[in-house]
Amino acid sequence: MPRQTTPNDDSGTDSTATDQALADELDMDIGQEETDIDALQSLVSELGDEMSPPVSSVLELLVATIDDLQERVKELEDDVEQTHDVATTAVGDAATNDQRLDDLETQQEATHDVAKSAIAKAQQLEADSDHQEDAEQLPEGIEPSSSPLDFFANCRQSKVKTMFVERSNRQNTYRAISIAKRWPEFATKRTDGSGVFMTKADLQTALTAELGKEPHRQTVKRVWEKLIEIGGGDIVEKTRQVGRDQTKTEILAMDMATADGLLEKRYVGLDLLENSDHKATMGGVTPVVVESSA
């Protein structure tokens, strides 16, 4: 009698039952993770005489296919494991390298800060002792300098140029001194007369006049920094904003007494720069003042 089916038959259930029947016939456990190919091949061989040639051929083909699939699965698993190991190693190496770079940068910054602090302390000690000597050795009625900028601005400029340009190749320091002395031309006076200030645009204009050509942007930046360095407490870096809608502008400011002091020429005629090159190179250090014997 033909097999009767109903609309509610479950094809998946039939398929599972058929697979289980075949497994029972071949004495196999289809629930195991990996089929023993050798055992399966042995069973097929034993049943060979009891099965028709087509069925035997199909079973042989199935056994070979299962063997190939299992081998392929092993290869893929090995590839995945190897790829995972390589990726894990690469990630670990990258993290280690990043950490080493961070450590090196931290050490470099710490070393730089320590060195900078040590230099600053040494300069301050030297500045304190030198400034006291200035006050004691200057001729009566001549005021000591309030900063390196004030000192150099009041010396004979030909000697200042020889020291910074010809002897030690520090053109930007000399340019900073020259620009500071030209504040009446390029700086802006405060409306209340309390001081003057210069913007970077003003500094660029002054450098153009000083050099006879448009200065490089890095030159403007370095001269600006030199003014701050040798200006000591005489020059203050600030920001200025006129109205809420305008952007803030960086300025270098001096009070009026300091600005006027740059133009006094009070050390001209005194050989204050003789044999003091090594004292005149560091910001914040007032060179030892030696009264002229002439």
C-alpha cells in the first residue's frame, strides 16, 4: 500500500528518522562529534556482499566524502587557531611598543624638566650675585640694569652687535634688543600713558624695517621669544581684547619707565661688555658690571 502523508507531516522529522535508521543499520552513533572513518569503512566492507552494487557504491562515496570533510574541518580549525595566535601576538607586540614609546616620552619630558629647572636655578643664583655687584661697582648716579634687555640696550650698540652677531652667531638676540629700542616707532602707547605694548604684527613690521626685507615667520617667533627671555620682569606677555566681538591678541607690554629706560644710553662710555661674553648669554642674568679704568 502506498505511504499516506498528511499536511501535518514534518519533513525534518522524517529526515532525522531516516538518518537514524541508516546509523542503526551501520551500527553508528550520529551524535558523536567526529566519525571514525576506519570503523565506517570496515562496516561498509562487511556489508558489501549483502547490499546491491548501487547501494554499496553510494556508501563508499559517502564514506570518502565524510573523510574529506573531516580533513577539511581540521585544516580550517588549524588555520583559525594559527591566525588567532598571530593576531594575538601582533596585538600584544603593538601594545608593548606603545607602552615603551609612552615610557620613553615620559622619561624624556621628565629629564627635560629636571634639566630646565636646574639651569633656571643656576641662572637665578648667578643673577642674584651679579646684580649685587652691579649696584656696588657702578659709578655714582648711574642706575643698575633691571634686566638683560635693559643692560644691553644701554650699552654701545656696535659692541652689542659684535658680541651677539659676529662672535656668537645669536642674531635673533641682537634683533630683539634693537627692536625693543625702536618702540617709539612701532609700539602702541596706552591711552593713559602708563606703558607701551607690541603685537606680533608690530614686531613683524619692525623686523621688516630692521632687516630691509619681509622676515620669515620663524624669525618673528624666535625674536618674540628672545624678547621674553632677556626681558626678565621688564617685559610681560599678555593678551589684549578690544570689545567682545574681537579675538584676543598676544602682546608684549612694558611700563613707561622701563620703555624710557631702554633709551637712556647710561652705560655708553663704560666698557661694561669687555670680557663678559660668557655672562651675557643667558636670559634673566645681569652681566657683571665693571667700571671703565679710562
